[in-house]
Amino acid sequence: MSANDPLVAIKAKALWMRRRSFRMVYEAQMGHPGGDFSATDILATLYFGVLRHDPARPDWAERDRFIMSKGHASGALYTALSAAGYCPEDWLSTYMANGSKLNGHPNRNYLQGVETNTGPLGHGMPVAAGIAIAGQITGAEYRTFVLTGDGELQEGSNWEAAALAGHRKLSHLTLIVDRNRLQQGAGTEDTITMDPLDDRLRAFGWDVVMLDGHDHAALLAALCAPPSTKPRAVIANTVKGKGVSYMENQAKWHHGVPNAAQFAQAMQELV
Amino acid sequence: MAHTVETAGLYDCRDAWSNTLIDLAVADDRIVAVVNDSVGSSKLGGFQTRFADRLINVGIAEQCMVGVGAGLANGGRIPFVSAASCFLTGRALEQVKADVAYANFNVKLVGQSSGIAYAELGPTHHSIEDFAWLRPLTNLTVLIPSDPWETAAAVTWAASHEGPVYIRLSRMPVPMLDIPNRVFRVGRAELVRQGGDVAILACGTTVHLAAGAADLLQSQGIGARVLNISTLNPLDEEAVAQAAATGAIVTVEEASIRGGLGGAVAEFTAAHRPVPVERVGFAGFQPTGSLAYLFEQSGLTAQGIADAAHRALQRAVK
């Protein structure tokens, strides 16, 4: 691994994002750290190895777009955007404070780099499809990436958009599913059967890749692969709360917040 | 005017909408149309023929349709999302709220066959709640053209305006309003009839009925000012204040009397200039019936509006 290998930067950024976002949640005593941590490696890979973007030109027409459909994992998004240069790091200390630009759910009018407002589940996919259609109409080369939760795919609007993307062969659209198998109240499969998620997406006209959502090299390869003739789904198998022993695979850490001892332990483990 | 099709002095405003959109699309290749299998009901067949690749049919999927509109705006297009307003505003309300209004994307929502245009098809297909649903949405301009001229003007303005807009259209045949030297001004009420005894504030398909009511009242010695409130959001509060100064107000809309134009006027007058307000519109879900029958039943006629003016004037005296 050479010094300018993107995997070195991605690994470092992911570690920083976990530590920083958990501090945000600790200080705000609010947030969704479990989902932040399952998505952190995906966002770090996107922002520091995949996306063609320029924080100095957030409206650059040819930029790649990333839509954070699981908007509740705003801690992961805000740390990624800050590390990428969209806002000063000290903004992160205002997370969910009165008057902050960093709402619990992202608002594109508050923070550049946020492509659309999300929060209610099932909104990112149709918007991402619309962005991809705009590119298809104009012949633009930009790529559109959208990250959803797995429980989120219980919202029907996702499947309206999945059908549209398959029908229109939106080859520059990539869906990434944060497949941590836990939703707010229980396991996804105990709530509504999601599997076989890969076959369901293939039936809608998508190419499907399954991988370890914490493996930066695998993520980088899948997300940088050239477009085919179909939209692409990357089912990223992840661990909710990844990186902190007492949080991993625990549904209660969906929106759990740490006390002082838990925060200290997490900082010891996240190294 | 160009782009209209007249039948016995009446016009279907969808002709003005669709022909204006074609003109705009010729001049600006960013303009696209998004539909939910609603090409025919939106009269977009001509647009589809001219600009096949700029007509995006998402199928029968309204939530997706509105989200796609937001995405097209993100991608630099100017989308006109056109569908029956009952489905556009009801089925996709959260997308209208979050993806269009709150996100403040440059999306034009075009509600077709609004009000009770689908009369006999019943309340599932009526759109009398849209004003109440959309009026609180910050950033969203709500336009209600009253005739073909105003429809063309509203569509043209929407294309040039950077921001979310809802245009409420109907397939109900309406006459061209006889107003000299018209200028379309968003956010400003349009004077249709002069008068100082009572003010009738109407919108959309009911403006010509309000003008008819003013004529009836005139013959009774009552001077009724008629205002065309073609922008519901933002409300022309100055015009409403001046209307309140007459001492009595009637509001008229092809919509629920709760939360729409009547609601907006009542909110403003209660806070700033208390005055009797009689609201003419629909009290709730409508029974089976023709458009004419349902209008008659709810007093949406020249006579019914004149009667409401008398009620308002009586309350003002007390």
C-alpha cells in the first residue's frame, strides 16, 4: 500500500469520522450513532475515493451527486462533508444546537454539498433517479449515488423509483444499501422480510453487487466500476454500531446516546 | 389570444397550459414535463410529439414523480410535474413538502382537473383539500389562473421564476374574463369589478361567477368589488385589508371552505381587521352529482354568491 493509495486516506478519514460524529452525538445527547457507524466506511470511500466533486464549486453541473437518503445518519454525512471541505470543522460542534446549520436531518439550503433534503424515509431514490434522468437527457457523464438504509426499503416509493430506473436503464445511477439488518425497533427480517434483496433488485432491472460494507477496497472497486447498461445496486453488508464493542449489532443504539463512561470507552476503542 | 380553443364562448384552460409549455420548451431546452401516465389528461400529447425525450412518464407512481421532479431540478432542468391534482397533492404530499417546498427546488407542480372537475367520479378524485394542504408550505407559490389568458401568463411566469410553484388548473370550461389592459402580477389581487359596499374575493373557475354576482348586486343598488385572487400564496394582504375596509367580505373558491382562500382571508382579517367573512365553497366530501349540480348545491353560482354577500352585509350591520 503506497502513501498515495486512496485506501490510506479512506481508512484515516473513516476513523476520524467515527470519533468526530460520536463526539457530536455525545455533546448533543441526540443523534443516530448506530446508523452513522454502519454507513461511515461507505461515506468515507465515496468522498475520499470515488466522487468527482469540488467544494469550491458546489453547483458545478458535472459533479457527481451523492444523496444521503437515510438522512438520520446525519452525523456520518456532516463529518464527511466537513472533512471534504464543505464546512469548517467547528460547525460540527453545533450539531442540532439552536439555530445550527446542522439540523438532525440534512438541509441543502443550510449546508453546501447536501444535494437534497432528506429525513422521511424513501425520498432519496426518486430524487436520485431524477438526477440521473437529467444526466441521461443531456448526455452528461456525472454519476449519481444514493445511500438508503435496509429497513428504509420497506417504503414503497423506493420501489417506484427502482422500477423507473430499471425501465429507463439509468446506467449512471448507483444505489448503495446499508444492509445492517437492524431497524429502529427490531431486526429487518423480524419486521418485514427483505431477503432476497439482491434478487428483488435484479427483477427490477438492476445489476447487483454484494460486498462487505466495511471493506474499503471492495467498496472502492464496486463504486468506481464503469457504468454498465443498467442501474447498479451495491448491497453493503454492514454492522450497526461498527467499531464500538457495546454498540455493534444492538438495535437500541439506533438512536442511543452515550454517557461519559461509554463515550470514553468508545474513544479508546476507535483508534 | 393564441393557444386557445373556444367552444360557445368557453375555454378549456388546459389548451393554454399545454401550448404555452410548448412555446417555452422551444425557447429553453431545460424545460421538461413529468407525468404519471397523465399525458392525455394533461393535454401533453403535442409536447410529447415535439419533445419525446423531454417528456418523462414515471408511470402510476406519484411519490416517485414528485421526487423525480426535484432530482431533475438538481440536474439543472426546469420540470413541470403535471398530474391530476388529487393525486399530485394528496398521494405525494410528503414529497411536495420535503422534496420540493422544504428543499426549495425549482419545480413547477401543475395540478390538473382540480376542485371537483371529476364531478361524478367522487371525492376520491376531487381535489378540494389542496389549498389547505399546500398553503402552509413555505417557499411554495400557489397560483390559481382564472381563464386561458391568466393560465398562459402563470405558466410563463413559473418558467422564469427560480423556485417551487403550484399551478392549479381545471378542465372546467370557463369564459375569458373581460378586463382591459390586464397585467399578470404574482402576489397581487386583480380588480375585476369596482365597488365599495362589499368585497368578493374569488379565485380560479369561480371568478366569472363572482363577476356575475356583482352584476346582480349592482341591479339591487349594492356596489360589490370583485377581486381575482390568482395568487393564494403569498396572499395579497394589502388588497384583503382594503377589501375589509368595505365592511363585509365574501370568499369564493372551488375548494373546501376550510383552510383555503376563505381560511386565509379569515386568518388575516381576524388578526388585523375583523370583519364578517362569508365563505362560499364546499363544506366537505361531495355527494354524487354533475359539476353543475354540485356547484349549485354549494352556492357556487352568481345568485348563490350574491346571497352570501347579503348575509355578509347583514352581519356587518349587527
